[in-house]
Amino acid sequence: MNVVKIRKSGTFYNVFDDDCYILNSLLGYQIKNSKVGFPSSALSKVINILEENKINYEIVNEDKTMNFKNLNKYEKVLKIAKEKYARNTYYSNIMERLEKASPNKLDEILLTIERMLDE
């Protein structure tokens, strides 16, 4: 669609599906169930970030739309955002596994990592 659709829900705004990866990457908002939510007080901050990054957006049920036409960087930012999210999820999963490792196993893993980094 090449446009971040922002939907109002009470005192919050939500974005869904691919759009949530963009807000996660640019603003650090957490993704839950393919959705990112933020308070109404943060709307101008979100809009400013989207405009700085030349990403088309639409606030559903309001008359606020920004269309950068051929300058729209939605697809480029989305690709980077999805890669970043996947990498961070992978890191989190590794950290969870490390926290469950026995002290001896953890020491062995850390020594291996340290040796690899020193190569």
C-alpha cells in the first residue's frame, strides 16, 4: 500500500501489519499481535518522524494525509525495519537461551564467542 495507516481508537492511535515494523524501527514502539499503539499525545511526534523519513501516511477518519509521491520511502524503510525486527527477535531468543544455560555451559559459550571475535 505504501502508506502508513494510523487509526484512532479512544485515546490511542494504532497501526497494523507491515506499518507496525516501521514504527518499531523508527520510534522503538513494541509490536504486539501485529499492532503498535501509542497515545494521542505522541501523534505529532509520529507524524514528524514519518515526514522526516519521507514516508506516506494517512490518519484514518481524519483529513490528515501526507503523500510524498515519487519520494515515498515506505518500501525501503519497511525492508530495513523488518530486517532489524527479525535480528532483534533472534538476539532476544539467544539471550533467553543463554540465561537458562548452566554456568559452565555459559562460560564455554562466552569463551568461544570471545575467540571468534578476536580472530
